[in-house]
Amino acid sequence: MLSHFGFMLVGLGAGATYAALATALVVTYRSSGVINFATGSIAVYGAYMYAYARKGEFVPLVPGLAQTYDLPWNLSFFPALFFALAMCALLGLLLFLLIFRPLRTAPPLARVVASIAIQVAIVLLLTKQMGTAQVPVANIFPEGSFKVGETVANWRYIWTAFWILLLALGLAAVFQYTRFGLATRAAAESEKGAVVSRIPATRISALNWMLSSAVAGFAGIAIAPLTSVVPINYSLFVVPALAAAVVARFERISVAVGVGLAIGMLGSDAVFLSKTKGWFPANGGPELIVLLIVLGALLFRAKPLPERGALIQRSMGRAPRPRYLLQTTAVHALVGLAALFLLQGQWRNALILSFVFGTISLSFVVVTGYAGQISLAQMTLAGAAGYMLSYFTISWELPFPFAPLLAALVATAIGVAIGLPALRIRGLSVAVVTLSLAIAIDAAWFRNTDIVGFAGGAQIGEPKLFGMNLGWGFSRGATHLEFGVFSLVVLVMTAIGVGTLRRSQLGSAMLAIRANERSAAAAGVNVVQVKLMAFAIGSFIAGIGGTMLAYRYGTITDSQFTPLLGLSIFATAYLAGITSVNGGVLAGFMAVTAIFYTALHTWFGDALGGWYQFITSILLLVTVINNPEGITGQNHQIADKFHAWRMERKHGTSEVPEPELGRLEAAPIDLTNLPTL
């Protein structure tokens, strides 16, 4: 008989996984100040290592090598377990030495981006090397069931929760009562103080990275018999774990474990409610619970996550003020228009998608590049606008351009709702909230057939203006030229708008908040208003991009706006240069299915083109470490030298002269270099 208690017992298995991953997140953050979004990917890596070791195979996960290599014998449970955990620990050590140790003085955003790049890289590598087929894993804990009243429960879930709870309590005791735990707390409080006290902070962080990666691997192995190993699903287990870690403020392992178990049990009970109660959402119940827990923990406690005592010596990079905005935009627009007429077939298609993704990427420039708010839900906002466009064009039969503008305004309203928590929290907490929201909307809305209609997707009405069809044109022999020009015009208008924003006082205020909120407030900046404006403008741009993507495909589905794709677009925007208009536009050309992707696939085939996303993830890691301004940073330096040369020839000095008194045009206010309070 179905019951709340029975479903909650079933949820112990998932809850144990969330608890273990939350433990790994707390260990990593306490030792190095990194919220490791790649924890779920490390868990699936450990599960693969264990599953194939039991079959006598080793998975190298190195591009160019064979999928697996035979081991001398099939490993039994304990040897396979220790082997997989050792490989996870080794992976954690490599990640620390090669990536996060060089980033120890970088701002939190750079470390978040690096962990996102690692997550995407590991998932793509596993998918490319091992495929997407489910990998079954033999039971670890004994089978059997017991009865509590009318509820029948399986012992596997109980044993899974018991061993992970025991592991977490053991780790908590180690950090509380041993010299290693004392040294970890000292290094977390003040890295400089730890060095003065002769505590090897680097070694302590390395050991904690190894430990947290092994714990994540153990979580992946423990849950593997309960749910077949699939890379993408495993990588998203980190979101409920983040919720548990947020409640624990990334400090107390015992709290993180308890909340992780509760999330798993409540999520399973949500499935029960969806089957028995008509008022409960049919899809997305567990994801909505995670979102509510994150919001409640952050809003009611109203405190940012604790910061480690490491001196931040590097910034996000400059957000250059466009000097020749209209001239530069006109040149690029003419080049894009010429390319539209010259290219044919798949090349024109790729160019048009570059324009569309460039529009979406510019939303990251506003929210993250200018205002410094780490939003991981921009692609989800684009999807929300796309689905609303279907509703407005098919159900309401609204004409163009009212339908896409209204759909973008709906995305704006959702974006402002996302921004409300950012009024009381900041930094890394905003990233956790926006990622949780992206997954909740994807599950409760985009994949809910009761809302979006049949599983094949929602239809989109074509845009028509003064009798001219601006749509993609799905008839045989369509050139798609009209839609291409339409997409280019939208991108140009968006780029001019974002560039003008950077030159405005509002843009300067955003940069002041990015640099230091307290200093900006002391200088008279209305932090609440500016933050909400940043989220509103960025969400509107994402919504416009989402409607363009919907017009391109004619039918909108959840696969076009997945949370993992959103992370990939965010990573690409950072790689191209998330602080500038040029970087946002370039990110569109670097997106999957865009022009660069098509070129690699056409010229090199799967030998290189099939690894495109993995290559961009590795390039992103190099960029985060060496060049926070992204690929376009070098162009900005060249532009600065050219401007200095031009000013020197015109005025005899490389400095820009102050505006003359009485001129109507006010000097731009730049608040980015305010002193820190």
C-alpha cells in the first residue's frame, strides 16, 4: 500500500547521496573557499571506475586512448571500492594543483567558473568516451525488505543511508578533534596566519581536496546500484547537495548530512503526492522543494556565505567603456550582412544561430560582467520566453512584434524574482539560487506535458510584419535570408543597447557594485535598485534571445534549454570575455551549433569537431587562470593603445581631455575605483 512513510524510506537512498555530496562540498569550501560545482561529476567518475573495475576493466578517460583496458583480474567489492576512491582522490589532487591552487587569490567568480568548466568537461568526456547508455551496477548492500505497519521498505536504502551517515560523522569528528582538523580551520580563517604559524596551508588544502573527491566518489558508488550510472543525471545531483550545504553555511558537516537526508526523503514524498493528489504538480516537485529550501535558508538567515581569509589579488577583468560604439557596430553589422548573402546551407544556418546565441550571451555581460551577479539561469529565462511566445502566438494569436516583446517581459518578471534574493545575499549564494531555479523551472515547466502540451514540443507562430514573413521558412528551398537579417538586426540593437548601458551612469553604478557593494552604497549608489535593474535588463535580453531561438526552430522543446546547456553557454561567455560587448557577441559565434562549431565539424569531422565542447571547457580553464578578460582582452589592449595614439596626435597627450564647461554632455561617472571601506 502506498504511504508517505514508505516513499520517504525509499528517498533515503537519494538523500544519502545528497548528504555525501554535501559533505564533500563543505570539506572543499572550508579548506579552499571553492564551491565545487563539479562534485557531482566527480561522483559519476567514481561510479564508472568502480563499475568497470568489478568487471576487470580500467577506464582511462583520456582522449585518444581506448575506452577501457583489461585488468589482470576482476576486482571484488573492497579492492574495487578502494581503487575507485584512490582514483577520485588522485583526480582531486590534480584539480587542486593544476587549477585551484593557481586560483587561490582569484575572486570567487573565477573559482566558480573553473568548477563549472570542470563539471562540463568531465560530463562531456564521459559521454564521448563511454556513451550515454545506462551502466548497471551490482548490489552492494544485502537485499531484503521489512514491514513497518502497512509499509514495506527495502534494506538497501537503509544500509546506504547508514554507511554514508557513519562516514559523515567520522569526518565531522576528524575535523573537530584532530590536529588535521584544527589546521584546516586555521587555514580557513586566515591563510596568512596559517603560514605565519608554520601550518602548511597548501598541503592542508591538497589533502582536503583529495578527501572531498574521495567522499564524492563514495557517494557515486553507493547510489550506483539504486539508479543506473548516467553522466548527465549524476552531475545534477550536486544541486540538492548544494541546498544542504547552504543550510549548513558550508561549515557544519552534521547539519549538511541531516538536511541532505531530509531533501531526499521529501523529494520522494513529493513523487507520492504527485501520484495521489490532484493539486500537487505532476512534475518538478522534488526540484521545487530544493529551490524552496535554498531560498528559505539564504533569505531568512540573510547572511552571505562565510569568506575565507585569503587576500584577493586579481579582479574579474576590465569592463572597457566602448569609445566608438556606433562606428564599430556598423562595421561589424556590414560584415555580418555580407556573410549572410555569401554563405549558403549549413553555413548560413550556423551564422544565424551565432547571431541568436550572441543575443543571449549579451545577457550574461549585463548581469555578471557589469553587475557581478553570478546568474546561471539566463538560458532558462530564454526558454521561459520561448514557451510564452508559443502561448501568445498560438493561443492568444498576438501579432508580431507584440508577442515576442510580451514574452520577453514575462522573462523579465521571472528574472526580477530571481534578483530579489540577491538584495539580501551576494556572491556565490546567487549562483546556487539561480542554478536551483533553472533546474526547478526545467522540471516543473519545460518537462511538464500538462503545461506545455504534447511531448513533441510547443508550436510557434511565424513573425510577420506588414505582410512580410520574417520567420525561418520551413518550406523546401527556403533561403532563410529574411530571418537571418532579422536576427542580425536584433543582435545589433542589443549590442548597441548593452554598449550604451556601459557608457551610462547606471552602467558605472553596476561596476561599482561589482567592485565593492559597501563602497558603492557609501558613494550614493542605490544598490537595491541597480541590482534589480541589472537582472531586469539581462532577463529581457535573454528573453528576446529565447524568442529568436523559438522562431528559428518553429517548435520549442525542453532539450533546447537544458540547465547543462545553460552552464555551457555561461562558460563560453566567460571564455570569450564576459565583461565586454565584443566578448558577448563572440560567445554567440563560439556556441554549440554556431559558426565555429560548424567549421570544426566540417573541416575536421569527429576527430576534432566531436570534441568541441570539451576543448572549449579546457580553454576556459586556461583563460580563468591566465586571462580573466577572456579572448577579447587582447583586443581591448590594442584598442587602448590605438586610442592613446589618437589622443596624443590630436591633443598632444594620451590622456582624454576633460569636457569643457558649459557643454551639455556630462562627463561619464566611473565608480569602479572607489576606495574600500
